[in-house]
Amino acid sequence: MLNKIQKQIADVLIKEGSLDEKKLSKLEKESEETGKDFEILLSREKVANEERITQVKAEILKVPYISLIGEDIKDEILDIIPDSVARNYKMISFDKKGKEIKVAMVNPNDFNSLEALDFLSKESKFKT
């Protein structure tokens, strides 16, 4: 069974004409039977590429979408979030102005990632 966000992603893709009910049922069933992530299946079946899925998810979650492909990020900014934390929680700092940093996250609604970011911001005295 799809989670709430996956259902909303499917609804948007249906409205756009990228996905139909038959294909949705097939992918939902495959996801349930194999345990494969629904979003990965959407990409594999060329319903939508990863970037479009991420854009739709950002719209649903009401968070800004940013692509960092090709961006040159200074090491001092990358190092704000320790590598092990960045890899574990799939987040990266990409800009800094004063005490405020901007962070990109693969899954901005992941509670554990948000908790880790909150802890780091308090420990390092920066604002996200």
C-alpha cells in the first residue's frame, strides 16, 4: 500500500498524464510484492525521472526544490555537516550567509533527519 505522499505523487502524475490507473495498479502491486520503493519503480518505468519525482514531492511537502547538479560548493560549507551525518541522513549544506546555512535533503519529511539537523544547528549555533 502506498503511503500518503506516494499517493499524492501518483495523483499529480495522473493529472499530468504521465501515469494512468492501470500502470499505477501494476506499480503499486509490484512495490507491495517485492518491497521495491514506489518512486524508484516510477523512474524505472520511465513514468517520471528522479528529478521530476523530487520536484513533485517538494510541491507536496511545500518545501523549496533545488537542484545542485553542477553547483560548485566550497569545502568550508560542505564541512558544516559532518560527512558521516550527511551520508546517513542524506543531507548537504550548500550555502551560508552569516549564521544561516541552507541545507538540501533527499527526504525533507524524515523525522530522524530533521532531528539530526536540529541537533547540529544547536550544537554549532547556526540557523537553518
